[in-house]
Amino acid sequence: MRALAGTPLGRAALLLVAADVLHALDHARQGRDLTAEVYTAGVAGWVALAVLLLLVARRHPLAAPYAAAVGLSVAVGFVAVHLAPHWSAFSDPYSGFAPDALSWALVVAPIAAGLNLAAQAARARARRRRSPPAPGRAARAS
């Protein structure tokens, strides 16, 4: 956990996981059934988040680009599934029922957290490009 909380990218990843957990708990609180497609998309998101945490904790070189992809896809996915009007079996529009303010907040939180993760990933990639090569890995002359 310390490896994750010790970097801005790790903190952004943990924030997205927390927002997604709270959103999932809110689905349970609402007592509504999800379509198999929406449920499957959610499970795929959880798998992506697990891989994200692993890459960030290990400070893998692909952590930042993967984080950017996950953050943006979570944000776009939440908009498509919950904010857009019904468009397919992957839709669960909040306009179709009467969610309370907490439910609205818990659908917006993962969108904001996903965008924050993508921004932190861009900053991490920029920092990595500016840092000198690790000892023993001198840049090769072209």
C-alpha cells in the first residue's frame, strides 16, 4: 500500500478505486438490478483497476500509459453508461429513475477520479521523460 500512496499516480489510482467501490456500493443501496452487459462492463473495469494497482505498485514502465488509458476509459464509460440516454444493453441511464443526490455524486466521482488519473499519468510520463537514465542504462548515441 505504501508503494501506491507514495506517488501522485498511486494516490490517483487509489482515489479511482475508492470512487468505484463507493459507486458499486451505491448500486447495492439502490436495490436495482443491472443488465448482464452492464454488470460485465463493471467486472471488466475491476480487472483493469487490479492490473493498474499492480503496475503502479511495481513502478512498471507501462504504469503511466496504462493509467491514462484506464482513467480515460472509466470516465468515458461512466458517461456512456450512466449519463447518456439509453443507447444499448450497456446503458443504465440515471435519467431513467429518480436517483438521490448521493447517487448522482457517486456517479460523478468516478468520472472526476478517472480524469484526475489520466492527468496524473500524463505528469508522470513527462517527469519520466525529463529524468536522466538510471545508472548502467546510459543513453545510446544514435
